[in-house]
Amino acid sequence: MTDTLKYDEYKQGVKTCRTCMYIDEYSLNVNDDGETPLGYDGEAVCCKYDKTQKENHQSNRLFISPCDNVCPKYKRCTEKQAEYLEIYDTKTDSIIKNPYVC
């Protein structure tokens, strides 16, 4: 699936939360059939949110916009993440095959 904004921004080297390996775009997804994530307002969850730390504007927020400027935790996603074939798994702290894609 290479016709998405995520993939375009990945190929262009754009640094936003959308191209970070730690973004969870499925957590607030309104599609439940494995399609590209689609939210009512485009929000996502940051997998590197630290609930023991104070939430602040840039570097520690749970709910984020994929369009947000990157924080110090930013790490560029893999090409397969940009294609929605892989996702970041918080349990194993690794990249895994996307279970939402058939």
C-alpha cells in the first residue's frame, strides 16, 4: 500500500509523528477491517509515552496528531511500517508484522 500520505512522507524524509516508528495509528482506528487507519480526527497514540512522567506539550504525550512535530524520542519508521505491513509492538519493544492487515 504505497499510495498513502504516510508512505509519501516517509519517501520524502518528512519528520513528523506519522513517520516515527513508535506511533500507534490503530489504537483510535474507526476502521475495523484491516484498512489503513482512519480516525475521526486523525489522532494516534505514542507508544513511548511514559505515564510516570509529567505530560507536556512535546516530548511526553499519550495522544498525538500524526502531523505533530517530532520529539526527542523520534526514530524514523521502517519502509514496511510506512506501507502498513509492520507495526511497533510495545510488549516486545520491537517491530512485528501488522496483525491488522490480511
